[in-house]
Amino acid sequence: MTEFRGGRHILPEPDQHHEATTAWGIQDQASAFEPVRPTQPPSGAPNVVIVLMDDLGYGTSSAFGGPCQMPTADRLAEDGLRYTRFHVTSLCSPTRQALMTGRNHHSVGMGGTSEMATSAPGYHGYRPQSAATIARVLQANGYSTSAFGKWHQTPPREISTVGPFDRWPTGEGFDTFYGFMGAEMNHWYPLLYDGTTPVEPDRTPEDGYHLTEDLVDHAIDWVHAQHTLTPDRPFFTYLALGASHAPLHVAPEWRERYRGAFDHGWDRQRELTLERQRELGVVSPDARLAPWTEGLPHWDELSRTQRQLSARFMETFAGFTEHADTQVGRFVDALADIDQLDNTVLIYILGDNGASGEGGVEGTVVEHRLGHGIVDDPEEMITQLDQIGDPSTYPIAPAGWAVAMNSPFQWTKQVASHLGGARDGMIVHWPESIEEPGGLRHQFHHVIDVLPTVLECAGLPQPHTVDGVPQQRIEGTSMAYTLNAPDAPDERRTQYFEMCGNRGIYHEGWMAVARHGIPWEMVSTGAKRFEDDTWELYDLSRDWTQSQNLAASEPERLAALQRLFVIEAAKHRVFPLDGRVTERENPVLAGRLDLLGDRRSVTYRGGMTRFTEETTPNIKNRSHAVTADIEVNDSAHGVLIAQGGRFGGWSLYCVDGIPCYTYNYFGLQHFAIRGSSALTPGRHEVAMSFAYDGGDVGLGGTVSLSVDGDQVGEGRVDSTIPYYFSFDETLDVGVDLSTPVSEDYPPVNNAFTGTVHTVRIDLLGDAHHGSRADQEQRVMTSQ
């Protein structure tokens, strides 16, 4: 471990002092000038690598007793340390912001995902300058820094070609970034950024492209270049994969490795995982399975079709996970090849939250359906059994498997109150300083503890000022004391948890929790009040898995912990509690700042692309019009404007010269309206007017197509998407990037063959919000 020798509390370090010149000409200069040198890292400072997997769960990986083979995690654990009581926030963005800053997620404004931001102080989604990231601190101390993969920390309204970019990776301390900005990404047809420049892969799935492999290729190339050019500088690489978050996209040969491996079902899998966990020592010898998660069926309660489907979803998840870990292995091998593995602090976090229960009871071939309350019919999904995981699907596994992947705990992602949502495996690999390869560490720790751990290992102090801004207190506790002291007493004795109204408080071995919501019921009625939630109490010093609720026998202790939760929650800006999920993903309903403000008309120029949903007019739940000024050559083919993609969105385009409009309702229905005749060569105005039915969200409307002011087509759209089209697709002018909204044109080479001069979107009338009860009823019955 590098020894800290003082200084470096003010970052960046002051500029070097230069002596005044002493000669008129260089020939007469008596003494040489001291060259300007960049800030030097501490002597012997190690490299730092943080690898973060997505949506795994404590009982997922083979390294922690799970059924998903992760050979790289196994290898690193054998040469490093497994941390068995490591905790996260139970949702993506909050864990990442806590990891980057060393502060609790509400303390830095990330009480939910970036897409769920509101205007409340703990939930606005803007990292304060007083909480510099680990990347910025290491960068200012002489490290080269790079990030690859999922970011998911930038306010959505700032994800555009005009920024601002200070909350992008390259504005938060990373010299290099290659990856995606939001919650998830299509692994077959991703939309990526190189720094702040939008890029798309130059290969397709048919050419062998896969996002995880692409990310690791870029990470390896960067480390090779960094080591060649600046071998004297340590590096920090953050590799945050999209796997194993939905969509579960992986080539069939990886899925086939698990054919039949899960036919025994999720109940039996929990038992098998616990047996293996006991053998590995990653749970206490007397640990028992926590109670089954209420509201989910047992395996033997499923129909034959449901079991067949569920097994295939899990085979796909496992193949996706093993594939991702194998790619991490290529990166680890690259470090070894340049002789940099042993002096690298490599922290492998096996999940930013528990495995996701957002697939509901059945699972779904299109994730966003369930996010809006729409449940897929197993009898229809079974017809796509062999397609699950390929580009035609956007799947997520059933919640029963999520609970099994979180073994031996109960509940899932989102549920911060229970360990199934908040505890994940973590591995530390640092051969130069770890004296007990293959050891176990049982101290209670949290993701905010990573930053102070890295600084201590690098011999760096926690800064007082960064870029002229005084820093708020780092709330994490270094874990470095545990590296070579397996029996050291816990130095983290208190930690609060909260997500989507689910909340808990840990203090000196005891944990009080209150679950508020159900992860697969993401469109809430808002009827349940927080004071009506039931509190539970667990003695984690004796009950590893939260299997025995002691609330009835220890009422005074429970009351004391409830009071402590209020104190901690108030301190860290947790109040007011907010149990909404999908509703907050619509900025109007969330009440956050709208980039377009009161503007009711936006005009795009031809060739403008990659507009995320919060940088475009919000056409959902209201009347609107789209008007394209185009020029036709010999014939008109291709896209004039499109928003969304194969799994939800809309498009205005031409086929064989005929103007067309398609509204894609979650891939379930395609409402197509076509013109009556082909466009002639020359300049034309092609317009679509959508008259929304009104009165509630997610209703239909009447579409009118016109050319040069004359109506050429009319039709109905029976249902619309009320909250969000997609987290990964964009609005594009003159082309439809990533996946196509309509099957009338191909996924690539669909650009308009003529010229798109402008496209104007006009918002007509007011948006309809509807009551929460009406919203839920509408989306649940919309099929």
C-alpha cells in the first residue's frame, strides 16, 4: 500500500513557479529552465480498475455460489478476496453516483435513476461540484483515466450534441469515454458515444458484432496505448458493462451452454445455491433461505408453457452473464500481458443492485411493456422461444429467477429494504498487497466505501478542495483495514437504505426495514401511504439472510431504529419519500425541468440525429403535428423522421414514393396509415396530424396524412405509449438509427433518398396526465 506523505489536499495542484528570465537572447541565458512537468502520482501508486456488472444479485455468480459460470470472477477471487457483506443502493444510477463520489446517493442528488429525477433536493439528478468523482481526484493526482460502457449519471436533458458536458464522463474526470449514457442499450444495434461524439458500430450482428465485446476491445486498446506512451503513470479504468441488465442479448451458442440447466425451477435453484454458498463460506454455516417473496408463484404452480418459457429466459440470462464475464477475462489477460496485473487494485463488483424483478411473473420479450403494466401472454411468447436473446427481442427474465439469483435473500432490485435488492458480491484483487489469496471478508460495507479505499491504497488524501470548490464530507469508510486483517471489527456501523419508498436502517448488527412497493408493479396507484408500511426487524449478527422477523418480540429496539432512520434520512436529503417509478420517467409527470420549457414548436434540419427523449418535444398523451419539407428526386424512399424503434415509437417515411406513418405500440401492434399515391419529383410538404382522444394517458387518436395541404390518408391509432418510448433509441431526422420502428424499411440503409430540408413538430393543446388510478387501469387493459 502506497504511503501518504502529505500535500494534495487542494486539487489540482498550483501551477509551477517559474523564475524570471535573465537574458535578452537564449545565447546569453546562464542557467537552464526547469521544464513544465505534469502532476506526478505518488511513488509506487498502483493502477486502479473497477469493473461493475449490472443487475446480477448475490447468488448469481459461481464465485458466490450461483449457477452462472463466471470464470474470471472465480479466478480473481482465488487470487484475491471475496467480500460477503458488501451493499449497494438497489438501483442503477444511485449506485453509480455513490461509487463515483463516495457519498450516499441522496447526498449527491441521485435518489432514483437519472430518468426518474424530480425537483426535490435528494432526487434532482445533478451531482454537485462539492462531490468530485474518484476519476477527477485520481486525474488531478497524475493518473490516466478512462471509462468504458454504461454511464447513467448525466441528467437526460443534457444528453445532446450541445451538452453541457460537465456532467458527462469526460467532464467528470475521465480522459477517455466510450459507451452509452442511459439505463440500458441494445447490445446488437447500440447507439454509443466516443467522448461526447455520437458514434454507431460499423458492423452488424450478422458480422459478429456484440456490444460487450466492443467495449472490452476499446478498453484493451486504451490500456495498451496508455502503457506504451506513459508507462510511468498509473491508470484508472472504469469498465461498467450493460450486462446483465435487460435486454438479455447474447448469441445462441452462449445460451445453449445452459440448455436444460434450469428445468428444475427457481425453488430448487435457491436450495442448490445456498448449499454451494455454505461450501464456499460466503454465508454463515447456519444460514437458511429467507422467506419466499410474496406475490410470486412457486415453480410447481406454473403451467408447462410458463415453465418452458421461464427456463429459456434463465438460460439466456446465464449465457449473457457468462459471456460478459469472459470478456472481462480478456481485459484481465491484457493487464497480465503488459505485466500490470499484480500492481493493479482491481475491484470487481458483481451487480449495481440485486437481480431485477422488473420482468414480472411471466418475463417478457419486450421489457418496456411491463414497465407500462402490460403483461405478455405466455401462449404468444412461446412462439418466440428460440428467438429470445436475438435482435428481434428485448427480453427480461421472470421475477422468480431474480429472487433465485439473489439467494439466499428475499426480494429484488428496487427493494433497498431487503438484502435481495441491496447486497452483492464484491472481489478485490491486488496480488502485491494481499497476503491471503482466496480469503473471505465479512465486514459490513457499502458502495460509498470504494472511493476512500482506492485513495488509501494509492496513498492519496481525501481532498479539501477540487477545482476551487470546497468538498462536502466523503461519507464512505475505507475498507483497506480489512485487506490483511480478516477478523478486524467493522468500521462501518451505521448505514441507511432507501429506494422508491422502500427503506431500511442498519446499525451495529441490527437492521429495521419497511418495504413499500413491488418491483414488477411499476405503475403505481399512489394510494398506499408510507406511514401504513409494515416495519420488520432482523438481527443480522445471528440471522444472515433476514429470515426471522423479530419486530413483535423487540418493539423497543425497532422503535429506536425507526427513529435512527429518520435522523439519517433527514441528514442525507431522503425526504420527501417518493414511491413512483414509471410515472417519474415522464418529465411532465415527474415535475422536473423540461429542456424545451414552454416551446410548442421545434424545427429540425435534415441530417440531425441522436435526440434522446428528453431533448425532444414530448408528444405523448396530447395532440400534435409533424410537418416535413422535403425534395424528391426520381422516387421517394426512406425515413423522414422517426422516434423510438422496433419495440415502441413512431415514424414518418416513404415506401415506393408513398408517404406513410406508423405508430408502433410496444411491438404488439403497428398502426399504419398510408397515402393514396406516390410523390412526384420536386419539393413537397408531407404532414401528419395526430388528434389525441384526450381525457387520460395512453389513449388513441386519429391520424391524418397530407401532402402539400391536401389530405391523402386517414386512420386510427387505438393505443399509445404514455410514459416513455425507450431508454436506448433516439429521434432521428432523415434516417431511423438502431432498430426500425416499422418493418416497411430495413434496420440499416433506411435513409431518405431525397433531401429532407426541415421537419417541424408542433404540440397542439395540453398534455393529459390522468389520475394515477386511471393511468394504471388504462395500461393494464390496453391490450
